[in-house]
Amino acid sequence: MLPALMWHKKHDLGEIAHTVRSERAERIVERTTIRVSPRIEQPLLILESGEHIVLTTRQRCPVPEGVDGVVREDDTGLLVWQYHRELSGQDDPAQWAEKKSEVSESWKSGIRYASEHVDHDGNLVHAGLRAPQIGALHAIGAHWSLYSTPATIVMPTGTGKTETMIATLVGQVKGTFFVVVPSSPLRSQTVKKFLTLGLLRKLRVIPEDMPNPIVGVINNRPRSESELDIFDSCHVVVSTMAAVSQGTATKLVPEMAERSSCLVVDEAHHVGAKSWAAFRDEFQATRVLQFTATPFRRDGILVDGDVIYSYPLRRAQEDQYFKSIKFDPVCEIEPKDADRAIAEKAITQLGADLEAGFDHLLMARCNRIERATEILRLYQELAPGYDPILVHSEDSSSGWHLQRLYSRDSRIVVCVEMLGEGFDMPQLKIAAIHDTHKSLAVLLQFTGRFTRTAGGVIGDATVVANIADQDVSAGLERLYSENADWNTLLAEMSSDAVREHRELVEFLSQSVPLTNEVEDDALASISPALLRPKFSVVAYRASEFKPRRFHRAVPVNTEVHRVWLHDESSTLYYVTKTEPPVRWTRAQSIQDREWHLYVVHYDDELGLLFIHSSEKSCLHENLAKVVGGQDVSLVRGDSVFRTLSGINRLQFQNVGVTKHARRNLRFAMYTGADVRQALEISQTVGSTKSVLQGAGYESGLPVAIGCSFKGRVWSKERGTIAHLTKWCKRVGAKLIDSAISTDEILQNVLVPEEITQFPEATVLTLEWPLEILQQQEERVQLIRDGIENPLSYFDLRFDEIGEERQAMRFYLEYDGQRSEYVFRLGIANAYEFTHVAGPALSIGVSRRELPLSDFLNDYPILVRFSDLSELDGHLLIKPEVAPELSFPAECFDVWDWSGIDVTRESLWRDGQQQENTVQARAAQHFIDAGYEVVFDDDASGEAADLICFKVEEEVIHFSLVHCKFTENVGGARLQDAVEVCSQAVRSGRWLWKFKDLCRHIARREQRLRSDIRPTRFLHGGTHEMNNILRASRFKEIQGRIIIVQPGISRTNHSDRQATILAAAHSFLMDTVGVSLDVVCAE
């Protein structure tokens, strides 16, 4: 194999190179010798082409007359040209100019747009361009025939982007082709491909003898215009963005644009960055092509420029451009354990692949250099024979390390993010993901890296990741789960759960476009699959639905860009664009651009036409009349407030009141404690409720809703068009229900009142503020004596309220130590929290650390009372009319307590297992009832004493079981009810946080196990929990809250016990939609 013949010359900005002749195999016709000096002979090879080549091992070899070239063979067998007659011109500038002209002239014949053909078994019948390459090339030609705007090509990694660029250069560009890439490794790889016209000869779309381009490489930042002569000398110039868009290069960008015929931006999802965008914008008069594997950046922003061609990942899989992926998960809670487990499994797979004859390499991915350095040491420990290396952007020796991969001296590479965008090594087939991908954009590039097909001995890809690390976006969650099928799921990343995905796919497949469009639309940002409106509507009474007439209501100067009709649900949705003049100038040439989404949904059963629009300046009456008929009528006035019906523990954040006949003040908005005043004003003559906005609980879930007298209803909820129509159904049913009394709704609203003393009611429970509960439990730390512990390790307990009822003591307890605090009312600042005894605590949340008392002064704990009022700082929140509470008799469950020592609660105590305790009795009951998992969570920070799971065909049942000892069976002590009911109420939040509950169990198992007690699972284990978590993506979740207290009697409980039980039951029913079940004595 003869090495390539290369012309090289240095340049102030880097170098210029030309492949005169590519590497090639030639048959040797004759082997002989030739005298190169009076005393030295060297082997002479006479080739079939007629060339005479001297083969030498000498550092310098004289060139005898009549010899065409001298090749030196080094100790490793590598061949290098010492001389060739065709290299003599590289020192002559005139020869370079002549060569450039000669190459350009030869390209006038262009390329053959021949497609490859494979049989049903995937075997290549004849070579040619791949389908995405053919599609992209024709799209480029079509775009340039009509437009000069920047064009974006979306092709998944591994489908042939670089060859598409090269074919564009040869077939469609005259002048200098300027290619800009994000990294140095990608620059080197791109240069290497352009020097030999990539695979175009192998694909048989250009003649074998077509000459290669002259390629310039910019390694240094330009400082003067004279240095830009590299553009005049080359067909192609390749640079990183950093080299040409920053510092001294900035002022020279217009001149670069002037000397370029076409700018190509590779990995164009970076264009959103300011420096990239500013650089690209200087090429307004130049053709601009942007290539990317995904049109979205990591932050979800769409790459601008017309998307003229997009080849879907789904199609790439169908066309077999990707190898299959095997996902091999580990499940470890502790990060260090997870890293070791991932590394061990990936190394084992590498060994198995190599033994099977595959030429595979392993890449370990991390997200920071510090992490990568740590992971490198781990691989060096576990697999020194594979000589692991580290590669990252700040390492100047990365190129040398990568050569070790190419030579197979190393088989394992640890890298930050990935091996540079565009890096091409198909043998990378094992991915060890130590830090999970957080965005779909990165994942798509990563996937193409490991799944691209190539010749040679390579097999399928393997991905190893930790499924216990669920710190990923919702769109990626399903990928990082046990038994995930990446080959299927990668094409379905627009939804976050299987049920939602099925509904969305069905809705989209039945939506018919009413405008001309192709499958891969030029503006992927408004694909119907990506529409996620925030729920808000106005509703009209209507008797007909004529959606195709909607265009009659489209205002002048408004362009309808996309329209879809879903006949089955009577839903029309469309996107409009307007370009109004900006308000801050009279210049007519400067215009704004506004995009709006409209959804028109008709519910024949309700007789209502719903209109949603992101354009909120009107109620869209004209659209309603055009689509629903001239006799439509807007649902407005007091009827709109019916939408608040069915929301439990409703609390208004804002109340707007319109005051009639007031010249200076017609509308006022009230918040906080002033809500009570607003509601009183709204009931007076001359005033009406205008806006009500609040939050509460409906169907066991927290909701936030707003409504206005004028007719608009809105929510903080956001979802697909299909979900919006379902929300309309729920809202519409209330709007037309004349049995709903808005006066009764307002009577049950929780109204805040400023107080200076604690109320007389019994304290039911203390809870952390919402700002804490919304965080993942491991992200909030309490610091005691300089040591951080998760907030969930601490019990928050009420102690007492002082005689003056202006001070409440409470404490936090962990590992037998108490930190005591006082909550005071009736002071100058309205309320105050202070530390009074035990170790003072600090809290760490959102990367901020401050004393716990200071945090509570900003975000006070919530105190719930037995009359269902709650205290938030100095605001006592309670309904206008106190509810009548009672505990349902059917919620009692009598057990036989014979043989049970009811004075002992826990199954384990002081490192010893205890028999015949209250908790032991309860655990055995659930095991006998067929629950697959029974977990003992009894310790500080528990979700419940027992957490039990049972999986049925369509439903996952789980029970949070709270156990309590007593002095005697069937007693009447108030404390027997208060403490266990308090735990039950606090545990209600877990019912809508199933995934977090599973994570809580995994962390507790990791932290609480010991040599004496190696597991907290009383039945089942981690494997069963993983199966349950996976099944939760497909099945309905039903939770129960149960207290087990033999000290409560069904027939002989006290009135005070009944009050506490009723309060806890009512609160749980209102907030999470479940009853409180009480296991007791007869």
C-alpha cells in the first residue's frame, strides 16, 4: 500500500495541503535492486503503473536517475515518502496557483447523484449516496435556486454529513468553501476528509481520477488582512469558530465573508451562542449552510435559519444506518458504588466483545474534567491492560492520546461530554455513562457516535448506565430505566411516559393538515408533536362546528402558517404569524414578529365551543361566530366562577373587584390578608367579583386555577393539544352546571386572617414550607456541628404552646439529639423563629446556606390544627364557615391483638429484632396479603413505618402504614390518636410523588442497613422495587394511608380521639383524595 502523496506549505494562519494522489494499492511487476551510491544498493520496485520506486530503511537516501520516488519504511513498517517527482512543485507558488485552477476546471463535470442500493438482508448491491445525502443535496440545490437565506440541514450523526458537505463543494460551489467547526479534533477530522474527497470515490459518484481540493487549515487567529490570502489559495478553508470569531479576528470577519463563496457551519446547534451568531450574521451576502444532528440546542432553542431538510432519527433506524443498542443497567444509590459498578460491567462487555472477534473500544462519559480524572483512576485500577486514557478540550496532548486509540495501544477512553463533535470512530461500541445526559440534543449526537455502521469487525453497541440516577429530564427518563429498549425509545423522545405517548401519537396520527406540508417541515419548532400550550380558554355556547371556515376570521396582515384538524375530537389548531411595526420608531422597515397558537375545540355533548389562543388581547368573538355560527353566546359573568367548584381547601392568591360608579377607581386587585376584605367588598351593592385566582386540591392533586367575570378560565397546567381538550371537558361540565352555587363555593374558601395568638385548637401536625417540599429530599441539607445531613433524616415535632398562647416550642431530632426552637406571634415583626436549646442548625438549599431560624423567618413552617385551619407565619387560614367533621365508621378495621405486646412498637430496637410488636403484627399482615414488597422505614425522617407494594394487572397498590404503641388495648388516650394522625397527614404528600417515594426507599436502604441488619426489606428487595418503578410508567397508581393503633377502640373511642381522626381523614380526602384507614381494637 503506497502512502498518499501530499503537497504541504506553512502559512501564518496554519498550513495549506493538497493530496496529489491518495493512498493506494499497486501491483508490483518486478523486484530488483538499484545502486543509490557507489557502495550502496537498495531494493527497487517496478509497479504496474510503470513507476520505479526505491524502498529504503535509511534516514536519507540519494535519488538515482530514472527513479520516480523513494519510500522509507520505519521500524514499525510504516511507509513514508522521502521523494517523489510529483512533490517537486510544492515549493513553487506558481505551481500551487496552477494546481488550484486545474482542480477547479476538472470539477465542472460535477458528481453523479447515484443512490446506493441494498437488498432485503441489508447487503450492499451497488454503491452510491445514502438516502439522506441525496435528499440533502437536492434540497440545497433547490434552496439556492430561489433563496439566499441561511439554510439548515438536519442529519442524525452517522448518516453522512461530511460527505454531503464534500459533494456540495464539488457539485454546487464555485470559489472558496469556508467550513467552521466547534473543536480542534473535529477540524483535524474534517480536513482529513476534504483532502481526499472523503468516500465519494468509494461511493462511485465521482471519477477515480478526479483531483482533490487544496485545503487550508486555520490554527492561529488572523491579525491582518494580508493573512487572509489563504482564502485565495484554497478550495476549502477549515477553522474552529474560536480562531475566526474572537479577538483580533473580529474586525476581519467581513473580509473573510468577502473572500468566501459559501460558509458551512458544522454542529450548528451552537449558533445560538452570541459569538457564533454574530460571526454567521456577517455572511449576509454569502451562501450559508448549517449542518446539525438536532435543530435544538441544549437549552431547547431552535437553530435559526430555514430548515430545508430534516432526516428523522426514526427513518435512520428503519434504513439501518444505526447499529442496535443493548442497554445494560446497574442500580446503585451511592455515586461511588455506581461508578465502580458501571466500570466493571463495561470492562466485562469489552472483554467479551474482543473475545468474540470484534474490534471494539470503550468510552466512559463524564460531565466535568475533575470527574473524568477521578473516573480515569478507577479504570486504570480495574483494567490496566487496556491502558485507559483521558481526553478533554483543555488537554493539549489529547491528539497524542487519540492516536493511541487509533493504534489500539489503548482500548478505553475517558472523556468529558463526548470525543468532540463529529469525531468519527465506528469502533466505539461500548458507552459507560457515569454522568447521564440531561438533554435530547446531546443524547442524539451521543447515540449516533455509538450506533453508526461501518465495515470491518464491529458488532452492536452497548450502553451501561445507572438507573438509580434519575436526575434527567422527563424526556430521557424512560431511557435510563431497567430493561429500556433504546432502539425503540430514541425515536419517541417527545413524551415522558408510555401512556401519554400513546395518546399523543394517536391524536397526531388522526390530525389532518389543512395546509400543504411535507413530513419533515422546514420549521420543526412548530411541529404538532411539540406544541405544549398553557391551558386557558374562553367558552361559547354553540350548536354547530364549521372548522374549515376559520380563515374568514383571520385578521388582515396575518399569515396562517400551519393548520391541523382532528375530526374525531372536533379540534382545529393552527399557528399564525404577524409582523407589526415596532412601537418605538416610525421607521417602516423595522418590524416585530409575533407567532400565536389557536386551538378551537367543540364539545357537542356540552354544546360548548372552546377557544384557546396565546393572543390574549381579545375574546375572539369573530372566530367563534365564523366557526360556531352567528348565534353563539359567550359564557361570562357569575357562571364562570363555577369552575372553582370541586376544588378542596381553595385559597385565593388574588381577588380582583370592579367597583361600579367610582370615577377614580373602577378596578382593584387584592392579595394576602386583604383577600378577606376583597370578598366582603365583592358582596356589597355596586361591586362585583372580576378576577379570582387561587390554588387547592382536586381529585387528589394540587391545582392552580383562575377565572374572570369576562369569560376567561386559565390554569398553570401545560400539555399537549389532546390534554387541553380533556381539560376543556372538565371545565365545560362545570360551566353549564346550574346546580353549582358560587356563593357556596366562596363560603368554603380558605381565607387568611392576621393573628397575634395561637388558636385554641389542638395542633395536628407541623410541616415544612412548600419551598422545601417542592425540592427533591436529598437536595435539602441540615447542617449540625459542621456536618451535612439530608433534611429527611430529621423529625420535625411539636412540643407545646405557652400559657399566653404567643409562643410555640418545637424541635428537630436526629440520632438522639434535639435542636429546640420557638415560634413567636404578636411581636413587632408579626412573627419570629429563634433557636433556644440544643445544637443550632443551618439549612442548605439551592446552593445557599444560612441559619435555620433565618430561613424560617422568610419561609415559616406550616402549623395544621384539628379544626383544619392552618397557620402560615402570622396568617391563620381557615374557611369562613367551620366544617362539620366526622370519621366514617367503615374506615375502622378491627384486628385481634392477642399475643401482641402493644406497649412495644418497633420491629427492631437497639440493634435487636423484637417479636410480637405492633409493627411486627402489621408487617406480617401485609406479607400474608400478597404484597410483593414490605419495607421497614421506621427511623428519623420516615415516610411511614411500613411501605408496602402490591402489583396487579392494571394497578399498583401501595400503602403507607403508621404504627403506634399504647399503654393498653382499646383505651381512650388523646395522645394515642394525635401522634399517629400527625404522621399520617404528613405522609399524604408522597401519594402524588411515587417516583420520589421509590427513590426515598432506595436511599434509606443504602443508609440504614448495617452488619447486624443488612437490609430494611422485610419482603421483596431492590430488584422487585425496580420492577415496580418500571411498571409505574404503564399502570395506574393507587395509594392508601393506614394507621395501626391498638389503643383506639372502634366502639369505645373518646370524643377527642374522634375529633383528631375526623380532622386527619377530612384533610387527606380534601388534598390527596384518600381516606384514613384505622386499624384498631374492638
